[in-house]
Amino acid sequence: MDVIKTRIPGVLVLTPQVFGDSRGFFFESFNQRQFNELTQTPYDFLQDNHSRSEQGTLRGLHYQLERPQGKLLRVVIGSIYDVAVDLRRSSPTFGQWLGRVLDAEHQQQIWIPPGFAHGFYVISPAAEVLYKTTDYYHPSSERTLAWNDPTLAIDWPLTLPPKLSAKDQRGTLWAQAEVFP
């Protein structure tokens, strides 16, 4: 597995070794020992999530304040524009965001450590996203950062007006957001 460092320390893109032939392909999508060695992190994953969304859906930007989740995410059908926002006040990249296209064709994964808000916009007609989390879903500590906050100025590749949940429509602006130490 190859590891690509991004401009935000700790956020990594992982590319598995894919074995393909005329029948299809095979790859190991997760190996705990290898993940910990390659990312130099001590995390174990406690929950797996699977979402399906239609084109134009924007999910996020979500985070859990009291029980932060690291996320290892990949797309198994379609393509998305994936975004992570650094909410760690002590980080030199505090308030910066990183966006990247992830798709089923390239099988790349993104590791977003605890302390980030996360969201994605569906580019393809539909997308299915699988992600592992380092903590369980904890509704009372969940927060939503406004996806369209003018201070963050995330450059979403919108091809359609975003389809948002009621929760995502009420996202908090950056200036009022609760962040991590």
C-alpha cells in the first residue's frame, strides 16, 4: 500500500496494491497492523458505515466534539469530492481545508484523523461510500459546520445545487463553531 501525505499533516491518501486480470480485481482494503504501521497511529476502528447518495447530495461537514472520530473512507461506487477541515486549535493548519476527488475506479482511501470536520459532495449519478470510524456514533456530541461558510471558502465542485439534510442546512458558521484544543 502506498501512502501519500497531503498538505495537512495527518491527513493521508492510501492507495492499495490492486491485483487485476480479465476476471476483475482483488485488493486488501484494510489490514489493522499495516494501517497502524503506515500511518504511525495507534487507532483501532470500532464502527463501519456505508452510505448511498444520489448526484448532488452534500453530506457534512460533520464532527463529534466529545468523542471525536477518525475516519478511513473509500468510495465503492461512483465518485465524490471529499473535504476535511482542521478543527484542532493547536494545529498549524487550524481552519484549513483539504478537498480531493475519490472514486471507485482508483480505489484510494483517505485517512482523516480525529479533530477534523468531514463532508462530501456526490459528483457521479450515485455514490456509495464505506468508512471506518475510531469511535462510535455519539449523537449528543455531534456538530455540523456550515458547508458553505464564507470564511472557509471551500471550493466545492458543484454541478447541481446541493441536496442537504435538515441538519446540514443548519450548520454552524466557522466563527461560532466549537473546536478542539
